[in-house]
Amino acid sequence: MITLNKIKMKRISKKINIRLCQLGVALLLITAIAACTKKDDYKKFIEGGEISYTGKLDSVKINSGKYRVLINGLFIADPKVKKCVVYWNNKADSVIIPVTRTPNVDTLKFFINNMKEGVQNFIIYTYDGAGNKSIPVYKTGRVYGDRYQVTLSNRAINSAFTNENGVTTLELGGMDRVSGVFATEVIYTDNANANKTVRIPINTNNFTLANFKEKGTIKYRTLFLPDTLSVDTFYTDYTSLYVPKFIKVDVTSTYLKNVGPNVSFSSINSGNRWGILSDWITSASVKNASGFGGYEKKSNVGYISLEAGWGLPNVTDGKIYQTVSLPAGNYRFEIVMTDFNAGGSRYLTVAEGTTIPNVANITSSSIAFSNLESKTLNFELLQSKQVSLGFAASLTGTGSTGQYAKIASVKLYKINYL
């Protein structure tokens, strides 16, 4: 006797067999169709056919310039490249650059002119002769123009003169390097009536003009590169300056005392090295060798001394100066500094009154000032004044390191310009 469950099982088995048979037939049909189909026929189902890319521009660099940029790049891999297209301004502007390839690596250098000042974003494609293009190359560049130009100022020439020996010297002021300043250009006439042009680097403060024709005029302007990639130099307008000749009259002994060489002391410590200078006013912070300082004996010769470190405390707002009354006129304060190292804040200064300013106030409270390393200070008094002139410094040092300056002698000159 056949039960109901057995009948159901037979029906299910029959259905499974039919479906397996159908699946097998379908697989056989697919295999047969595949065997009869060309291997590239799948491309009919890709819109536009197979995508082909040309080789992109490699090693791309954008040099900034004045209302222009320089596109730099290399064609390395693809010999089929026929042109390069550069877009900017959100693809509103573009330029087409024809390309002729060689068997070697080829270089692209192309200026895009008449550009708008500011940051520009570039998209660069290469194309072959069939119109196939590369993947995009994205680069950012900078364009400079009038907005940058108006921020530039001419480097100051603090003094220019020809001395009694016929040597013409320019003393130039400092400038903020962030502006891109790198040189000052000077045009002058020499003794043979020939025009000469020289460039003075920004790190040069004193410069001698060779064979300058006395009592002549110079023209000068300052040069800037806005960034390290810039292909264009920016210039200030020329400024003209008359360069007088002067006679330097030594008036040191008339106004100053104990000026060296071999300056003297009013007292000295037991080690016979550190002392207190005669005739100079010395602040307490300079006397940092147990109450002595400002004077140092080296090889039995006396020096005006500023020093911190190697066991000596720091010097904060250290001052060494003399107070004198000077008639109206032009003056030059000069020193011979035989030994010094870098660091700290150190100045030559002349100020009205009976003292010199603290270091932080040197620039605002001095009649004139310069870095100690320049060794010269020119100043002018429009009327007779009581002034103090000398040295101001803040120095630091710890352990076996420190900062110092040793001054062998001092001179004061009256300058008579011709």
C-alpha cells in the first residue's frame, strides 16, 4: 500500500530532476554562444568603446611671476602626445600648447601671460593625435601684480659720503626679509665719467663705491623676489641722493676721556682681570664679576668689556657711556672692536641727556644708534646739546657658553661736509 507521504516525495523528486535538466541545457547554450562570440564583442556594451588614456605631464611645477606664470613639466612615457591643454579660472580660461615629441624625455616650459593677480588653480591634460586625453594633473600657482608692488619700499641709505681719502661709503638700513627683498641696485658715475651699476646684497650694511666721482649723485632702488619660485624681479622706483665729500676732524680728546688703546681702570678685582673703568659710567648689570666689570685686562692690556656666561651672570640693559656737551654739527662715533661673538642685543647709541636708553628703547629714544658690530655711528645735532654716548647691551650665557664684546679704543670725529 502506497502512503500519501510517499506520493508527495516522488512528485518533489520529479520536479528537482526537471529543473536540474533545464539548468544543464541553459549552461550548454551559454557555453555554445560564448564559443561562437568574438573576444572583443563585449566592447559593444561599453558606451563609446574602450577608454584610451595618453601619458600625463610629469614633474609639474608652476613658477610665479608678474601677471604671468611659467608652466614646467616633463613628457616621459608616451610618444604619441601632440598637445597639452592648461585650464584655469574654473576652466573659463585655457591655453593649447603644441607638443613635438622626440625619442628622449622632453621638457615643457611655457609662459601664460596676462593673468589675474592672486592664487590660481590649474588643470593640465595631454592629448594624442586621435583626441585621447590623459588623466588630469592639478597644480596651484601664484600670480603677483600691483597689490604686491604697492607694499614694497626702498631700502634706506642712512648715510653716503666720500672721506678725505677719496673712499665713498654707503651705510644701508635694515629691512624685513619677509617682503622678499634681496638686493639694492645703485647707479653712479665713476672718475672716468662712465656709468656703473652695482648690486648690494641685503645682508651687506656698508658698501664702498669704487672710483666714485666726488660730489656726485647716485640713483638707487631695491629688488624683491616675492617667493623662491618667482621668475620675475620686482623693483621700487629709483631714488636720487647727493653724496658729499667730508673732512673728518678728530675731536676725541676734546670731549672724551680714557678712550684707549689700553684703557685704564679706577679699581680692579683681586684676580687682576675685571675692573671698573675710569671716566665711564658703568651700570650695575655690567659689573657682574662680583661688583667688577666693564674693564678687562687681557695680556696686560685694558679693554672696554661686555660679557656674560662662563660663570658670569647675564647682562640685562647693560650700559657703558660718557656724558658730554657738543656744539651743533655732524659727528661720527667710531670704535675698534678686537674680539666679539654673535648673539644678544648690542648697540652703539647717542641720546640727549645724562644717560643712554635701555635696550628695548634704543630705537625710540636715541638721537642715533647702530648695531655694535657696525663699529660706526653717524649723528647730527642741529643745536648745542648735552648728550650721552656709548654702549648698551643685553647678553646671556650659561655654563661654558656666553656672549661678549671687547672694545680696544673709541674715537669721536667732527664731520665737515664739502
